[in-house]
Amino acid sequence: MHLLKHFRELTVRSKNAQELKGLILQLAVQGKLTGKWREENPNVETATVLLKRVKEEKTKLTKEKKVRKGKTSSKVTNEEKYLQIPKKWEWSRLIEIGNLFNGNSVNKAVKEIKYEGLEEGFSYLGTKDINYGFEKLNYDNGVKIPFYEPKFKIAHKKTPLICSEGGSAGKKCGITNQDICFGNKLYALEQYGDIEPIFILSLYQTPIFYKEFQSRMTGIIGGISINSFGEIPIPIPPLEEQKAIVEIVETLFKEVEQLEQLTVERITLKERFVVSALKQIATNNSKKEWAYLQEHFYSFFNETSNIKKLRETVLQLAVQGKFTAGWRANNPNIEDANQLLKRIEKEKAQLIKDKKIKKEKPLPPITKDEIPYELPAGWVWSRFGDSSINMDGFRIPLSKADRAKRQGDYDYYGAQGVIDHIDDFIFNKSLLLIAEDGGNLLRRTKPVAYMAHGKYWVNNHAHVVDTVDEYTKLYLEIFINSIDLSPHLNGQPPMQIKLNRGKLNLISTSFPPLQEQKAIVHKVNALMGLCDALEQQVKRSQKQSEQLMQSVLREVFEGKKELEAFY
């Protein structure tokens, strides 16, 4: 079994680390972590002897009326045994190995009046106070039950608890480290015969036990009755082996957590450095940081969050002219951006004359307060509405019959990019589309500005923008995707967010000369291609990590040994 050899590789991803813990528990309750221990301890008391002592203790407590007798459970059949277990282990049922009971419900109003804010008493735990497995329980929730309250059941120290109802049923569980009172949607199991509570908790957390738990759940909310829960079969090792299992599990968990913490620290340190370096580049155009990052792209940008930050910084640097300083030095005699703006203005006037677009109110001059940074020579600050041509009024309405007839000939676009339904408007030239509404205007998990080409439909949730040159549209796409749009939005998140045309037109836009726009577009495309390559590498690495985990799982559950293929 190759699991332990691959701890470091398997903990690189947090998802793997959690799966690895589940796998450790699964191996533990099958006796696969204590094979060597059994070889070194051949003469330990068997589980048969332990269960006999458990039965005697249960009989004694029943006679003393300390626990209810309950009905006698049937012997576990071969069909019910969901694991192969070692010799000297035995099968039993939960109800046979301990006193199983649920807690007491408390009315919210009564709880507030009688049990909140008390200084003394048993801590009262509900399902919200239980976490997942070995995490600490929340005893400091402000609710206590007085010691003299006779009607409340008490779960004593070292008692496993498990949630019995709702979305957390079978998932939330833990062990008490003090005597408590607890809610009626939790089951407590106080073991007989000194059975190890951590072994029971380990069993609760295995995927295979959860499967047994789920198979007995009923109802719309989803829950398991105490009788059905008590009938779940469980493997019981000898008592001394239980102690060995607990020790091994705790040791392995610590190792996983240490490796996981090292991974988190490594990622955090790398992210801090990357963020700091990118900030320096974006604000100061530090050639040193940029050169260093370029040399170590594949080392620093192997997390998707860092690559996202790199994309954002590339766009920010591009629209500040920081990628094209060398280009400007080699091309000093190009026309400035004002000449391009005049051509755009002239094109608008002709479209208005031809009644293809509507005349809009003149936009106000840009004030000093609206200028976030200094522009290179030849650039100008312009309103977005002056830098582009509003084509929203140029949409062509079609009849339903016409839409149905043309449906197969066009792509469909909306605020979220390519969409899968037709609206009323069609275009047959390359235009810039900008999302008009939706939560992505704030979240920015994907671009809000994008180019559409060829013949396509556009729904009424995207602004349509044209200009006199293809590269200007591509530059404006970069610019809109580079800026924080939140100051320009109306409405409340997530779905009522809206970027109306008036606010879009007023955005202060850094506007380069046309020839430099072309240089910027080519530079950004090249760097975005690099980001794409980095993301593909991350995906390949994640896939290899997932394949390694799956191979480990197959080895454990199916006996297939495939790990050697990875190394």
C-alpha cells in the first residue's frame, strides 16, 4: 500500500488533503493501518472477548435501571458486512456497544428566558455547535442548563455525538470533552467496555459509514430514526488495537495538517509577493520587478488566483501606456490621439445625418479630479462616449417568422457573452459589446467587454459600440476590462446591478494614438496568451494530482496498484 509514500504530493491541494483524511479513517477502520502492529502483538484479547464484556456491562446497567433495555438486535449477516475485517475483529451494531440516546429540544423563547446568560450549568449544544469530526465543539454559545434540572439528558465527557436530521445529518459529529446537555437532533453514544470513542468518531467520518447512514434516512428534510441508527453494523477491533488505531490516526492527521499548513503558507507567501510586485509595476512601472517576474512566470503563477491578478495587472499597465514606452521612443512622429477623436466625431456626424444613430447631448469636459494618472505624450483623456459610437439605436427589429427563418445562420450574444437564445436585434460587422447588467459587473469573474464578429444576434442586455477603426474597438475592450466599474453602476447586487448608457458614456478613458493602440493590442494579446498557457499548466498539474488521488483510492478500495505510473 503506497499511500504513506505520497503524503506530500497528495496534500498539495486542499481538496486532496481533506480526501486524504477520509482515506486515512477508511483504512483505519478496515485494520489496514495496523497490520504491522498485529504482527508484533499476536496475543492480544480478541474482539469476541471485548464484546462479551460489553454485553455484561450492558446487562448490569439495565438491571440497575441506568439504561433502557431496548429490544435485542439480530446478528449481523454476511450481506450487511460492508468491509472486510482482520481476524480477531468482530461485527456488532451501534445499539449493542453503548447507551444510545438523543437530547432535549428547548423552545426558543424558553431558552432565552431561562437558559441564556447563566454563569453555571451544563453547556447546551445544538447542531450549529457541532463541527466536522475532530474539530472542537462550541461550548461557549451562551446557553447553559442548570445542574439541578432533572429532565435534561446528559452526555458525559468523551461521548461521540452525531447529527441526525437535515443537511448536516451524518456529516456533523464530534466528541465531548466535558459533560453537556444537547439538542434532540443529535445522537450520543456512551460506549460500554471502554471502547475507544475516537475509534467510533473515526468510523462516523468514513465514506462507507456515511453511505450506510444515508441508506436509512427518510423524510423530506432527511433524517434517521434512533432505532435505524442503532441498527447500523460496525466493525469492532480488539480493545488494544483500537488504541493503536487511534494513535496512528492522530499521528497521520497531524502530518497531513502540517503539510497542508506548509502548502497554505507557501501559497500565501507567493501570493503576497506577486501582489506586491504587480502593485509596484502598476504604480511605478518598476522594470526590476517585471523582469524578475518574467524570469519566474512558471514558478510564481501556478495558482489560478495569481494568474487572475496577472491578467488584471496586464490590462492596467496597457491602458497607462507602460508596455509601450519603448515603442513610443522608436515611433516619435505619429499623429496624436486628438486626430483620431476628430475622425470619430466626423463619423458620428455622418451617421446622425444618415439617421443611422441618434444625436446625443454633448458630454461635459473631464475635470482634474477625474484624472487618476498622468498619460504619455500623444495620449488624451476622453469621455468613453466621445471615444466611441453608440450603436444601440441601430438595432434591427425582426419579426418572429424572420427570426425563426434566420436562426441557424447567426451566433447569439448578450451581457454574459455568447448565449443560447435569440432576441430582436442583428448585426453583421465586428462590434464591441459591453455588459449592461448583472452581478459580473462587480465580480468580474470574466470580461464584461468583448468583441463580436460576423453575423450575430444581440439581446438588449449588452451595449453595442462601434468606432472608426477595428483596433480602437479592441483597445476600448481592453480599457473597459481594466477598470473598476463600481463607481459607474446603479442598483443593488447581485442581479439588479446596471451600467446604463449615460454612465458608460461619462467614463474617463485614457486614449492613445491609433498606431499605439495597435501596439498595445498586440502586446496584450501576447501576454494573455501567456496567461492562457499558465492556466493550462495549472490545470494539467491539478489533473495529475487528482489522478494520483484516484489511483490511491482505487488501490485502497479495489486493490489495484497503479501509483508506480506517476513516478
